[in-house]
Amino acid sequence: MVILYEHPLSPYAQKVKISAREKNLDLDLRTPDGIGAGGAKGEFAAANPRAEVPALIDGDTRIFDSTIILEYLEDKFPSPAMRPATPEARAKMRMIEEVCDTHYEAINWGLGEIAYFRRATGDKAAQIQEHASEQTAKIQSWLTKQLGNGDWFADRAFGWGDLSVVPYVNASVGFGNGPDEGSPLGKWLARANERPSVARTAQEALDSVAGMQQVADILEQGLFKREYRDHRLEWMMKTGGPEIVLDGLKKNNIRFSYEFE
């Protein structure tokens, strides 16, 4: 059985789970211990020296990075295909995935910093949330253009492009920034969420939200650290949160990418 180290709220892990479930693969899902407190170890840390989810173990094969894992699944378990058939469609798929994994992920991640970890309250929180809502609308407008008149983002079937988008749009719904239900993107989301692979993955994410409310107190004590890597740090700095970063550094409850051991 394929082992997947993940967290239900991670959109990167969600992508992998949706793909694997579309391929009817059995997954042994595990959440690594100590991942948010700097104590990740064991086979998870051995599989991913960056100590980030997801990490996949398939026999003697160990793979990290969600896109590379998706490529591995596609190469080893090619049916049903998630990757589009033509070079043009594959290029489009990769661009969509890149935008979602960087620009879109940073927005939802930043909103999680406010909603779950209480990095800001009052007027400051409202200001950041307003900016995030505006940014989300722009990305969703771009995604709508990529969707065009089709039912799915590539070819005529649900695939890699769709599974790369749906975790982020579902998260936006949770933050009150979902697309209008009657819009092309809203109708696409409804179709995607009807798929068993997506519905199961989305429900796992929803079920895990309740536990996040308890993490804010642990964060305040410096026992839990959020990773402010590349696009996330940029987003927080440009969206009104420089003092959040400085406060996190002072309290030692933010971190950057781990150094390789």
C-alpha cells in the first residue's frame, strides 16, 4: 500500500489524494508528528528533508513535492489519465497548477493565519481580509478565462488541472470568497465536488478545521511554528502584515524552510 504523509488542510496533499483516489489507489494516510513544532523525524523526515507534506512512500521509493508526486502517480498508474493528452493542454495545466500553488495558496494560507491563528484582529484583520477578497476575485477571474466554455480545465474530462484548482476554490468558499454559484467557475466547482474523490478529500479538510481552533494558543506559546516560505512571506508583507511577521519572529512562532540535515 502507498503511504502518504499529509495534513487534511494542505491543498498540496489534497491534490495528491484526489489523483490517487481517481486512480482507485489505496492510501495509508498519516499525519507526521512534530511537523509544526520542529520535531519532524522518522521515515517522514527521511522521505522529505524539507519536512513538508505531502511525502509519498511506495516500497523503496520516497518522493516529496506534490507536483513530482503527481507525476510519479501518472507514470506508474497511468489509467485513468489525469494528465492531458496534448502538449498544449499539458502546458496550460502546468500554468494553472503553478498559479494555484503559489499565488492562490498564499492568499488562503494568509487568511488561515487570521482565522485560525489570530495573527491579527479588529481593523487590521478586516483590512487584510478585504485585500485577500479582492485578490481572490482576480485569480478566480483568471481561472474562469482558463476554463472557457468547457466543463473541465483540460480536454473533456476531469483531470490534473481540475484537481489542482479545486482545493483552493473550496478553501475560498470556507473563507467567504467562493465564486458565485451561477457563474461558470461556480458551476464547475459544483461538478467537481460531486466527484467521490473530491467530496471525500474536501470532507476530510472540513473535519480538520475544528481542531485548528486550539492551535492558536499553542502558537502564542511558541510551541507551534508556521512556515513563512517564499510566496507566503511575500503575500503577508504586501498585504498589510509586516508587523505580523516581525511579531512572529519575536515570539519565535514562525519559521522558514528547514535546512537539510
